[in-house]
Amino acid sequence: MKLKDKIIIAFFIMIIMPILLICLAAGTIVGFQMNSIHETYDVESGTMEILRNPIQIFNRLTRGVYNEIKLAALKEPEKLEDIEYIKELNEEIQNKYSFITIRKDDEYIYTGNKRKLNTIYNSLPHFGVYGTDVDGGIYVGGKHPFLVKAQDFYFSDGGEGTIFVITDLNVLVPQIKTVAIQSGISFLIIISLTAFILMLWIYRSIIRPLNILRIATNQIREGDLDYSVRSESGDEIGELCDDFEKMRIRLKELIEDRLKYEEDIKELISNISHDLKTPLTAIKGYAEGLTDGVADTPEKREKYLKTICSKANDMSVLVDELSFYAKIDCNTVPYSFAQINLHAYFDDCIEDLKLDLEVKNVEVIFHNQVDSSVLVMADAEQLKRVINNIIGNSVKYLDKKKGIIQIRILDGDEYVQIEIEDNGAGILNEDIPHIFDRFYRADASRNSKKGGSGLGLAISKKIIEDHSGRIWAESRPGQGTTVIFTLRKVGDN
């Protein structure tokens, strides 16, 4: 899930989830408390009607006492003159936000709550105004609203009396209080729960992966390139973790390649130093021999001079090979690609090779199985370098009295395949995958006969790959080695 989608979902959760939970909680709380109101106050009205008309509930609070007063006024009015009896009735409704007051003529002879009476006594109805058949009471508004029920009667001395049952409407019934309290608590719980869920989700999907990335960054900064980061989601942060992991792997590979390259450079310098030291020692020795007069005959002097010239030429070859590898390794070698007739090119090449190898007692056998019209796109000079490097390497490791090198050109659908086989010492199976690596030598002894920089086959591989071809080797220890490479035909793109 994308991060954008998560933000949209979080927004809807933040809005919809609290609303749904609050509605559910409010419905449950109100339903429960309304049932309690119904049972406590014997109210049969619906919830909304109770909330719109709470006076109905307050009317129920004092109905029993008021009915008893009405009955006493009709049958035993003298009971209403008994203050002790009135006090008992007042105590009965005291916890129902109500109190009783008795008025005789214009004087209040008893009140259950003087403070509240002082706020309403001017609004109480006069004798005979209220009547004796009204059950619901009258509403007295203002700053201090009250519900008033009155009952007129005559005292035994003939005085006009009115007994009032007064209910304070400034208070809420316990159930409504409970609804308000429970709703407030539920709202806080729901908001807290929603916030906790969102925070947990955001932490797991955003904050924790970012912390992992931060830790991984610190580890890499400290040089630990093995600290792996795994993505746990498919969103942008997960993609960032994947990209970070790819970057870590690539960075590790680059550093490892750099370290290996530095090791290779050290090895190259060591190899070149060794290979240069041998001809330099020879040149120095023969030059001292000429200087000291050891070569006291024309024949010896000529021999010494030829040896010095040969060793200097070996040094020149080594330096040239190193210089060329530096260029090809940096991809700065300028290729001059052209269409080459493979048949004519190898005819000329083989003639030159035969002349060079005859003096080394090496026979060259050539088989060309491609049509004389086959063309390849190649750089003639660099292709010649590849052939010379492969054959030079073969000659270096020939261990037979009669060396044989076979060159075969085979035709394919899109490529031609060139095979150069020798009858030398061969290569061990474990060494074959590495012979095209730079500076690699299967022969670690590095004797003077098998010197060299170890760059020839690496240069050949790079040239063939730059020609869109492929190069590999097959070998049988003790019997010989075959180096094979391919070149793309002209027109097969």
C-alpha cells in the first residue's frame, strides 16, 4: 500500500472511527439510562420526548406525595394542619429536589426550604386560582425555574390555606447526569483509543522503518557495510528501504572492487618489478662485462650486445603491455571498426605467425570452414593483438619438444567462432574460470621462462567483449588448452 493511500485511510479513520464509536457509545448509554428513567419514574415516553420535556419526569418525582395531599385535603383537611405530618411528607421528597410549603391566608407558616422559597414566593398562585384538579403542576420560569403543585384547603378556624409541592427545575435527574458524565468519559476514551491506534500504525509503517534506515546509515558511516535493511511494506518507504539495500550492496561491491583493484595494482607492481628486474640484471651484467673487458673477442662482444638488445626489447614489451592495459581498463582505447573479410585476414595472419613460430619449433595448423565472403565488424589491429596474446600465452606454456598450435574458424548463424588449440601443459579445472582475470597466473612459480605481466588474456577478453563477442577456454591437463572466442557477422544485429 502506498504512503499516500495510508494517509488517506488514516484521515478517514481519524474522522469516521470516532464518530461511529461515539454514536455507538452514546446510543448504548442513552438507551440504558432511558430504561432506568422509565423504570424509576414510570415514564412511558420515548427518549427524545423525555429530553425535550423533562418536566414530565419531575412531575413523576412528587406524584405520590401530591396525591396523598389531595386525598387528605378532600377527606381529612385537619391532617394538613399537623406540622409533624407535613415534615414527614417533606422528608420523603427532599431527595427528589422538592420541598413543601404551607400558606395560611397570606402568611407562610411552614416551608421545607426557606432559601428556595424566597426566590419564588411572589410567583405562587393565590388561593382558588390553581384549583384542585390539576395534576401536572404549573411551570414558574425565570432565573430560577420551578414546577409548582398546589392544593387549597380550609383550616379548622376557617382560614384559607394552600399547601405547595415545589420542585427545583435547575437540577438534572441522576440518569441525565450519568448520561452526560458517561458520554464525556466515552468521548475521551474513544479519542484516546483512535489516537493510539493511529500513532501505533504510523509508528509501525513510517517511524520504525525510518529509524531502521537511520541506524543503517550510521552503520554505513562507521564502515559496516554488512548491515542489511529489509523492507516490510510495499509503500514508498518500503521502496526506499529496497533502494537503500541496493545502494548498500552496490557500495560494498565498489569498495570490494576498489580493495581488490588496489591489491591487483600491488601485485602488478610486484610482477612488473620482477619481470623488469630479470632483463635489467642481464643488461647490467653484460654491460659490465663489456666495460671490464670480459668480452675480449669480437664474437663475445657481438653476443653481449645482442643479449642487451633482446633484454631491452623484453622490457619495452612489458611497458607497452602495461600502458595498453591502463588505457583499455579506462575504456580510452580508440577502436577503428571496419568490415573485415575473415578469410583474407586470417590467411595473412597465419603467414606471419608461421614465420615467427618456426624458429621456436612450433607448427601452426590452420582450418577455415567459413565462406570466403563472410565479413565481420572488427578492429584489425586489436584483433591481431588478441590472436598474438593467445598464441603467445600458448607458446609460453608449451612443454613438448614439438609444439603444435591449431587455429580453426567455424561458421555459426550469427557469429563466427575462432578456436586456438595448443598441445601444452594444460590448465587445472579450478584455474580455468580465472585465467581471464587481470594479473592472474596459473603458474605461481614465476620462473624466468614463464614470466609476463599476467595481462595478456585479460586484455584479450576486454577487446573481444568490446567487439560484442564472447571468449572462454577449455583445457585438459597434460594435453593442451583451447581458447575460443566469437565475432559477430556483418548484418546480424
